[in-house]
Amino acid sequence: MKMKKLAWVLISIFALLVVTACSSSEQTASVDETKLIRVGFTPGPYSDQVRKGIEPILKEKGYEIEYNEFTNGNEINFALEEGSLDANIYQHTAYFENFIGQNNLNLVEMIKVPTAPMGIYSDQYTSFDNLDLNKTYKIAIPNDPPNIARALRILEEAGFLKFKQDYEPISVSTKDVEEYYVQIEFIEVEQAQLARVISDVDFALVNGNYILASDRKLSDSLLLENPPFEYQNLVAVRAEDQDKQFVKDLIAAYQTKDFQTLIETDPQFEGFWHPEYFK
């Protein structure tokens, strides 16, 4: 009798383990086989890249894209970290690395994407020639350190200033300026607002996505950067998700010939920097 009871107990335990294992397996499969990809953007061209070129490719694999637009870029990485997004596409490497380091976020960069460069814009001037050395020029620049460095490097290229030797490119600041060739009053503005102040200043350093979102063109610029690695935009995901199938499929969609053809032929993306995998 005792043997029968023991046998029933063992059978019950075994059955419970099987059910639990199956349930766990189904939950894992459900997570790993995500078909709704929630993506965060700021206003501008990166959501259009996905809508026009990436979503059609992913739809063929059974995915749906949920578009989430933020007016405040600082919120997007937090939304990804907390799990209300599955990916975000709006920022460059220098900003991303600085932000996740300061806020201790467990996010990773997965792939570079075609990037709208930063440029110098003006409603007052059509060139940098014959600037008045006795005038103080109001120049609007971003107010976050990674993009301040980016703007200053473009101003050096344009001939407004000269840096000291051995400066650190990714963290360069006004403290590293050795000489100004014209008098400058810097006006620091939140990135998303820079395009709106172009008419209020002499020159403005504006990221390309905000130029396009304001119904201007990249070709309106007096100078466009050729963005180095740290200023190329990226797809970011949570570190725990980087090996999941939806991330692999998202990356693969960017690397298709169809997407490359879209970027190279659609007038909306004229002037964009092209990633290495296009070549």
C-alpha cells in the first residue's frame, strides 16, 4: 500500500514538472517570438525610414511596428529601459554613450542607420565670406555636452574658431578654443528647439532630423558635416534583448538592398550619410 502511495506521489510530481516546463517553454517562446515591435522616435526622418523601408520588409515576416513619437528625446531611453519600448531610433553614439553612462541604463547599440547630418543654417547670411570682425555674431548651439562638442567641431571646419592642440574630440568645449576668428556669443538651446530659432540668430547649428521636421531641407545649410563614427545614428535595444529574433530581423531589414535603394533614391533622404553596409 505504501509503495502504491509513493508511486502516485512520484507520478504527480513528474506530471507537475512536465506541465511547468511546458508552460515555461511557451512563455519563453512568446517572449522570443515577439511580433509587435514598439519603437521610439523623435519627430523627423527616422520614423519615415522605418515606415517606408523597414516595415514592409518586417511585415513579410509577420511583424507589426508600433510608432511612438517623443518631443523630449531624454524620455526615450528611459522608456526603452523600463520596457514600454522594444527599440529606439533617434540618437547618435556620443549622445547615447553619455546618456546611458550618466543614468546607468542597460542598453546597447545594434546597428548604424542612414543619418541626417548636423549643419550650419542662417536666415541672415548666404555664406561665411566677408564677416565683420567688429560684430558679435549670435550662434545657437545645442545645450547638451556631446552635441556642443559636435557643433564646435563644425564651427572650426567653417573657420569660425581654432582649437588648442591635443583636444579630445568627443568632449571638446569652449574651454578648448585657442582663438576665435570672429566675435561669438553662444546661445545654448535644447536640440528640438534649435530649428525654431534660426531666424532669431545669425547662425544656428542644427541636427538634420530637426531641420527636416521643420519643413526645411538639408540643402539649405551653409555647411553640412560628414559625421564621424560617434555622430552616426543608431538602433538601440535593451541588452537582454540583443540576441532575440526580432532584433536580428530588424537589423537584417536595414541591410537589405531594398532599403538601400530607398535611401539612395527617395528625395526625402537626399544628403543623408550612408552606413558602411551600403557599400
